[in-house]
Amino acid sequence: MAKINLNVNNQTYKFEAEEDMPLLWAIRDFVGLKGTKYGCGIAQCGACTVHLDGVAIRSCQMPVGNISKKQKITTVEGLGTPETLSAVQEAWIEEQVPQCGYCQSGQIMSAVALLKDNPSPTDEDIDAYMNGNLCRCGTYDRIRKAIHRAAGESAKDDIGKR
Amino acid sequence: MMKNVNTRRDFIKLSSLGGLGLVLGVNQLGHAAGVKKLTVAAAELEINPFVIIGTDGIVTLVNSRPDMGQGSTQAVPSLIAEELEIDLKDINLIQSDGRRKYGSQQSGGSSTVRGLWTNLRKAGASAKEMLIEAAANQWGVSTDQCYAENGKVILKGQNKSLGYGELAEAASKLPVPENPKLKDPADFRYLMKFNKRLDVPDRVTGKAVFGIDVEVPGMLYASVIHPPSVQGKLISFDDSAARKVIGVKEVLKTKSYYPGGDTEALAVVADNYWSAQKAAKLLDIKWDDGDLKKTLNTDKYVSDMYEAAKGEGINSEEDGDFNAFYAASENKLEGIYETPFLSHSAIEPVNATAHVKEDGTVDVWAPIQGPDGALSETAGLLGISPDKVKIHPQLLGGSFGRKAFMNFMKEAVDLSRQMKAPVKVIWSREEDMSQGPYRPAMLSKMQGVIGRGNSLAALSHHAVGESIMGQHWGGLMPYQADGWIGGELSKDNHKYNFPVHKLTYSRVKTQIPILWWRSVYASNFGWGQECFIDEMAHKAGKDPIAARKELLKNSPRDLKVIAKLEEVLEKQGALPDGHVRGIAMFRSFETMSAAAVQLTKTDEGLKVVKVTSIVDCGMHVNPDHVKAQTEGNIVMGLSAAVKGGITFSNGKCDQQNFHNYQFMRFAEMPEVDIHIVENMEHPGGVGEPGLPPIAPALGNAIFNLTGKRLRKLPIDLASV
């Protein structure tokens, strides 16, 4: 057991846990934020995607002991709430992207990271960047449209900074 | 509010309407005014309280169909609210808990809207008429001077209105209208109109609570290891390493509930899920793989099916004497089409939380497709009265049929009983994938005759493979053809007017556990049937669309579907050089769906460029739901056609996770173009019918591009 000190969505969480526990389970069961999802546990589906210092990572592959308290973790809850939506989330609503919605936290976290690197991605850019995020309901086409929509918005709202 | 629903026995008036009854209840909730409930009985004489109106004006509607992504949390209240005249933004929505008064609560068979279309509208309309009458009585006017709008009854021409909450008590004492008047579709505010789903904001902010997210105070977490081989038996285990993992509370046996019979499984229970999953991997378990290790593999099952295809199946339906006609004909053809086993692989693995309490009551929180089945299975497992069980259906993170088979829920119940604490079971992806049950692998042996004048004169479809009904419930006698398959492939369903037509079925048994999977057998047999119609058209020298038009000449509604497909394809303009299309159509769940797949060859192999789908589902709740479901069906249908299936070797599943069981990713996603045939027919299904034509449209496109007739799925697009 080790003392874990995590900065998640600009809040500090302290708890004791084993250092080899993936960040995914620390976020879900110790921090108590359930928006980040378990899908495969082997970085094949992207449902667990979060940002570590602004970079999209698969939280199922990141041992919680490897993260320092200075590093900033952002989960989907840190992007916005239904009352204060980020531009990407708004675009997701405009395009009515989710069906079941289970993978969408991961999709959105990947999309935000993509737009940060590449504010106006082409279809090919989106396909390449998003290829690690699976959606079994088949919302890929709407995700593409939502990313383009958010890219259009991002010039105004500067969502890339989030 | 949910609590209130259970105590509504105080006053109940039942009108006997012979088929449709309406129940009105008022209950005392420990406070004087109480909550007024307007409740409605739908068909099948089951009492379904879908509308609850509080004296405070709060309107609560009940969704009796769990939402797995198909949109029932929007569709069901839309049906009620349309007639009740209430804004969807102003309602509370609760899930039904499995009690009989709600009727059938299974999300499945694409049945929600087509099954509830009339009764839920009547539920809303009855309540509205009673509220209007109560208001008219209060004002001393006739009901035709009043109308309902946005949760109020309004007196025409005067500035007077009464809220539903103010009227609820008086309304509850009125007689129930026998035949409430339903709105003219021209006046629809929600139905058949684009409306944004109100639950989408929660689904993009991490707020939506899926089964896997349920938290109960004092809850423990379990990871379960099942026999790796089908029907394998637990001999012994060493849990010393597992028990050393911090957080582990217990290692214990549970039952693995399967169609072929129950076996033992092993569970690690811990105070957090990671500890349970980590420790489960450290268990040293000795399994007896049994005799199936030597005999159970997919190759054997598939070769058994080809052997069975040589014989005659059990007759399900026949027009004319096909065999005699076929034997005497010169211009004939045949081909055997094959589909593989498939995993549902919802991204949310199966999971459930249960609390078997000391007082003998039980709570279950689970992502399940049917709370009614969950209720009876939980009560049955524990040998207790259903009154003691409370089912709390949760959002499903995908399901596609899998979470209608609730062995994972029974494990949670059993483990909670043993641990005397609430327990959440989450299967690892590996368990979810390698345990099944699966979409069965099946064969279609197709035979056809081209008659005089190059007409498509005779068709025989010999369906071969394991029966879901037979494997799960022993419900299929050796002399019977599977009725589900028969229904799907009957002439009544496809409407192809072959003068000579035969449909037969041969059951080939396997112990590989099988289950319904999005569109069930239509996903198997659509492949054979629609590729073969294409083969016949080519052999007769006909255009595949023209050939289908001739076959459907007595089915005007289906001809409109083809006409719509032609119109849409024409609008898309001439195909670029090197591009081809294939088409197919298939009716399932009372909806005809036609598809065109546009294909080209690239350096990396064949590429699906665009999929066009036409859906004739009749009336619907929301065209955007129809499109979303159809997009999903295109993706799942293509995945089923071009990605590897599930295979078994030596009694075990060969696939474990998404690295070796794949489905389509972003880069493979084609452009989609979806159109709904507009008409006022009774609603058909939407969640599944878009899927069956996708694979055959692709197969037919491949033939048009390469001249190769592929009959076996999956197809490796890189190597065609």
C-alpha cells in the first residue's frame, strides 16, 4: 500500500492504494468519478481515455503509483457539466452522437486532445487519431461530424485550451 | 416517486373493457393529500401504471423498456406525453421494476415502439380526458369547451386554466374513458418529428449512470473466473497468492449458469474491483475440461452443418413440389452460404450489483434488457416470493441481446447471499468474450430455378445450424423446424413471389453456447438469401433491382422501398471509375430495409466507400432515432461481414479481447446515407432491421467488382 495523491479536475484526492493499480480504477473506485469507463483493460478500446497534463492516455495502462501529485489529470467530468458544457460536448449534443453513450467519455477525451494538437482536422486526421477508440453502437460518422463542428466552434471559443 | 408506485393498492378501480382496461389509483402516502396516480392497463389485461401525477403537479412517467442505446428513455415518454399534452422537459422518468402491472418489459425484438405505440398513447390520452373532465366539472362547462396543453387544462376563449396537479385528485375519482380519442398524426408535437434526446447531455458529461457505475453503501466487488472450456468442472484451486492481494476479502465458489447446464465458477471478492481482478488472475485453478475438450470445436460444427446440408431438412413451408421441379429443370443453380459465431461485445462488460438482505428482501441493480425476467429469475434462484425482490434497471452500455441472458446477475445475487453484503460483479473483458453466449454460426443451402422467359421461378432455402430455442429451453422437437427461423424466411415475410418455394430446417447441435444477437437469425440467413437472389438475377440476365421488382410485384409497399432506393442512388450521381454497388433487402421485425454498398479497390484491398440504407418502418417516434439505429446497424452489419468471428478449439474460445476479436474502427467507417420511407403504416422495428441487408449488399458488390461470388463470412477485404 502506498499513499496516493492525485490531482483530478483541479481537486486533490488522497487515499491509500496499491501502486500497480491502473489509474482507471483509482479514478472510478477511489476518486469516485464514474464517467471514465472500463472496456478492455488492454488499451484496445479507448473507453478509459483521460488527459494527463493535457495528453490523452489510456488510464487502464497507467499505474497510479507512476503519477506525481503535480501532474494534472482531467476526466470527462472536468471538461464540463450539463450546465457548463465544453464546445466538444456541445457539438456531441448538436450531432446527437451517443447511442448508449458508454464509450463517449473516451471518445470526447480523445477528440479534445486531437483538437488541441490540430484545431482543424481533416477526415483522415480524425480517422487516424480516433482509430483507437471503439464504438460498438456505431456512432463513428456522427463523431466525425461533431469533431468538425467543434473545430468550427473552436476558433471562437478556443476549446483547445481546455 | 418509485416508492410510491408500490403502495398504490389503496383504491383501485378497474373498468372491464375486454382487452383494454384502465386502472386508476389514489394512495395515501402518510401525508394527508397523498399522491394522485392515474394508471392505465394496456393490452393483455395486464395493469400498467405509466402515468403518475402528484398534487404538486409533478408528472412522473414510467419507462418499461430498459435503454441500451436504442433510445427508449426518449421514445417511451414521447408516446405518453404526446397524448397527455405535457412537455417532455417537465416530466420525471422512472424505470419499471419488473412487476406484472407494467406488462412485458423486455427491450428486445425491436419491439418497444411497435409493441407499445397504441397502448402508451392510450395511457396518455385516457389520463388527459379525465383531467379535462375534472376541469370541466369544476368550471361547470362541457368538456368540449376545454383542451389540454403543456400540463394544464384550459377553458377556451377565457383566461382560465387549471394545472394537472390541481386536477389530479378530482380526475382520479372519475370513470375511466373506454376509448380515449387519440390525436390526429397531423397534430403530433413529438411523434415522427426530430427532437433532441434529453438524456444526451448526461451521456456526454460522464453523468449517466450505467450498471457498472452503481454504488451501494458497503458494497464489495467480485471478479469471477469461469471454466475456460465449455462445461468444464472445477477440480481444485490454490488461492494463497490471490488472498495476499490487499483488499481481498474472500475467494469462493459460485455457479456458472449456462444453457448446457450449470457449472462451478470461482469468485474473488474484494473491497475494490482492481484487487478482485488482480487476485483472480493469481488463482491457480485445476479444471477438468471433460470430454468436450476432444470434440468441441467450430470446424467440427461447421463440417457437421455441411453434412446436414446434403440431406433434406424438416419442412417448414412449401409451395409446389420444389424437388421435382428442380430435378426436371435445366437452368438451375445452388450455393451454400456460411456465417460465423459472433460475440456481442458491448463495450460495457456484463455486470450486476445485488444485495440479499438479512430481512429476506433483495435489491438488484443491473444493466439488463428485461426487469420482468430479472425479477422472476432472482426470486427463482433464491426460492423466495417475487414480492421480496426489487429490480432497479440501469442504463446498459450496449447489449445487442447479450444482457437479456442474465447469468451475470445471478452470480451477483448468489455472491451477495454468500457474503451477506451488497456485491457488484464485473466480468473482465476476457470472461465476457470467451464465455459467450454467441450469435450462432449457420448455413443457408440455397437452390433456385430460372424458368421460362428467364423468370426467377423457384427458390429453396435450407437453413442449417443450432437452434436458440432448442439449446436454451429444449423447446424444439426433432420433428420440428425452428419457428423463429421459419417465420423469418417464410414467403409471408420476404414476399418474393416464387411460384415454387420451399423452406426447410436442419438442426445441428453444438454445446457452444448461443443466444440472440442483433437481428437474431436474420443476421445469418439474410446473407444467403439475398446473395442468392443476386446470383439468380445474374444467371437470368437481369438487373438485381429489376429482378426483385418482378418478385415483389404483389407487394406494393416493398416496391416503394425499391423505388426509394433507386431514387436515392440516382440522386447520388454516377459512380466514380472503379466503383461498383451491390444491393440487398430484407424484412425483419416488421420493417423492410434495403441497402446499397459502394465498393472500390485500393492498394490495401477492397474498400467500402459508402452505404445507403432505406428503412420502411412505418410511423416512428423520431426520425433521428431511426437514422442513428440504422447507422449502428450498418457498422455492426459490416463488422459481422468483414471481421473475424468467434472460433472454438478443444472446447475453448480462441478469442479473449479486442486485439483478437475485432470490429470496425474509425478508419474503416464508410460514408452513410440513410432514408426513411414516409408513410402512415403501423410502426415496425427499428433497432435491428437495418442490419441483415448489409452483408449481402457487400457480397453482391464484391461480385460486381471482381466476378467472385463469396459465400462464406467473414470476408477479408485485404485479400479478396
